[in-house]
Amino acid sequence: MTDISYIFLILQDSLLAIAIFLAILLSISILFIERFRHRNNMIIFNICFTVICCCVYFFIHFTLSYFDPQRLYAQHLCILLFYANNIANISIPFAFVTFTIHRYFFIIYHTKVFFKSRQWVIICIASQWILTFFLSLPFVFRSEPYCGISIGFQVYACIMTIIIPSTINIILNGLIFLHVRSSTRRVLPQVFSVINTGINSNQQGKIGRREIVLLQRMIFTFVIFILGWSPVYLSNIVNLYITVDVISNGILVLICEIAALSLVFNLVVFNRELRQYISDKIQFYFRH
């Protein structure tokens, strides 16, 4: 009879490989096709790079934990293992926080040229990675023997991965929504001042609608993140008190990976310019 753990390993590594492939494909498109190298796609590239790093780590982790657990959980590598593990855990959530922060300042302070510049994008991305490495430092100072992990560190990982990114996204997306809605409500009174001011109210209305659509997509990706990532981290805490069986844990990990894969897929689907480019290439291929 085939080992159930081996079946889950094949499924998990397959999903991770697909996510890595799609993220690399999207990253290559952004890097090497000039029309896609603009500031918004720099944020998208950062998310893709984060997904690649995270998925590569867990691909190696899951594979070694099945075939060579003694090497993976060697005592002298425990600190490095847990430090890298937490970086992989929080990197994707904080990449989306970076995306939200970037959009928040871009929308709220739309008259400020700095928040439309590449320098602002670079600052956002650099700050995310510095914070990610810094927030993972507590795992360097863990005192548990061998590769054991205490309830405190499990709760800390859950807070850093789920609670804090979720709270920041809820607050900033709410503020964006309120700002866009209030801006849209101001469009109608400005209709009567078009002749005097030269401001096109229809254009303002289109901007408002565009930002609302973007906000809806943020919320959608945020929901995927919460529904897909939360259960496995809560399960890690529960597992310290009640043993979670292999099948349940394997299913939760698969759900987590499906969420990561869905995020990459959404980055392609929601990018109208890239989606149109791919569609045109496919049509050209079949016509010739």
C-alpha cells in the first residue's frame, strides 16, 4: 500500500512547482518585455519573487522532511531552519501589505509626485524585506532543545503571518474605500464647474471606478490569503496539545498551497495588459 505521506508529498510538490513556474513566467514577462516595466508591475514582480522564494523553500523542506529528515532537522541547523521557515511564512503576507501600502499612498496622496515615482516603490519593497528579516530574528534566540518549538513561537508565527498583515490590510483598504467613495460623491457637484475650471468630471468618475475595481481585487486576494493560510497555522498551535493526523495536516497544507497558486494566477488574470499580450500571442501562434 502506498504511503499516504508520499502521496501528499507528490501533490504538495506538484502545486509548489506549478506556482514557481507561473511566478517565474510572470516575472520574466515583467523584466524582459519593456512595455511591462512600469512602477505598478515592480510591485507585482516583488510579489512573484516572494512567491518563488517561499515555494522553493517549502519544496525543499517537504522533500527533505520525507526523504532525509535527519539532515533537515540536524541540531546545528535548527536555528537556520526556523529562521528561514519564518521568513518563508511571512514573506507573502507582507508582500501584499507592501502592495496595499503602496496603493494607499498612491491613491490618498495622488497629488504628490513622490508617491508616483519608482523611488517610492523601491522604498516600499526594501522596507518589506528588511522588516521580514528583522521580524524573524526571535527564532534565532529560541532556547528549546534540538528542533523543538514552543507555544510562544507558534503563536508569534501565527500573529506575524495572519493577524498583523490582515489588520493592516483591513485598515488601509477601508481607508482607501472611504477615500474613493468620498471622491466619487464629489464628482456630481463638480459637473457645474467644468467650464470654469476645465476639470473633466467624467475622467474623475472613471478614476474613482478604476480604484474601486482595484480595491475589490485587493479584497478578493486578501480573502484568499485568509481562507487559505490561516487553518494550517492554527493547526500548528492545536498540534502542540492535540495530535493532528497526517491526512488532516496534509489537506491543510494543500489548501495553503492552492491559495498561493491562486494568488499567482490572479496576478495574471487581473493584469489586463499582460492578459491581452498573452491572448494576442496565443492567437498569433494558432493563426500561423
